[in-house]
Amino acid sequence: MILEPDLSKHRQISELTSQRVPTLKKRSDFLRLRSGKRYSTKSLVFQSKIIDDSENEQTARVGYTVTKKVGNAIIRNRIKRRLREAANITFPLKSHLNHDYVIIGKHGALTQNFTSILKDLEQAIDHVHRNGAKGSRKN
């Protein structure tokens, strides 16, 4: 009797990777978001800003960064992977179109459990889209 391999796990992984949030690549995009709305939690700092009309983008994009103060490359990459997965889960439901976001990882993102990172990210998204968030001008 020949057993067929179980491909369900591979199908689930391919479905998840196809739902990734578009990312920011250029340094100028990261610098532009420094003047936007900001919210800080134990595991991350979250920045948001509306995309200029001239760019005419219709999707939400996100950038990830972790400073060298947090740790070596292995630790920084592990934090970014956790934040990227949290964003892939949270952003399809919570993000707004025509917005760019930057998630700056803190050391707490390495030690917290994943559900608390998800809660922090959801709380940050909700906070920056409310009026009166720090750094916000009526956009």
C-alpha cells in the first residue's frame, strides 16, 4: 500500500504567503513616515501616514525595522519575522487603504508571546486612526 504525502500543510503555507502585505523598500518612505502618527507599546513602535495623492496607491504598505541597539542580526531578524507574521494576520482586517505604516521592533517583541504582539499591533492600528494621536494633524 502506497501512502500519498499530506500536502495540506504546504497548501496552507502557500495561501499564507500569497496574502502578504506589500512592503516599503525605499529609505525615503521610512523617513517620510517619521512625521506621521505614532504609537508605542511594549513590543513595537507603530508609525502611520496617508500616502500622497500624486503616488495614487490603492493599498496599505508596511515597513519593518529593528535597530542594532536591540541585539545582533539573529535577534533582529527573529523580531522582524514575528512582526511580519503579526502584520500579515492583522493588516487585512484593520489597515486603511492609502496609508503607509512602519513597525519598529523593540526587544519586547522577542520575549512576549505572539498573541500579545497581535494585541499590541491591533491596539496601535486603532490608536493611530483615531483623531488626536500623537504627531497627527488632521489628515
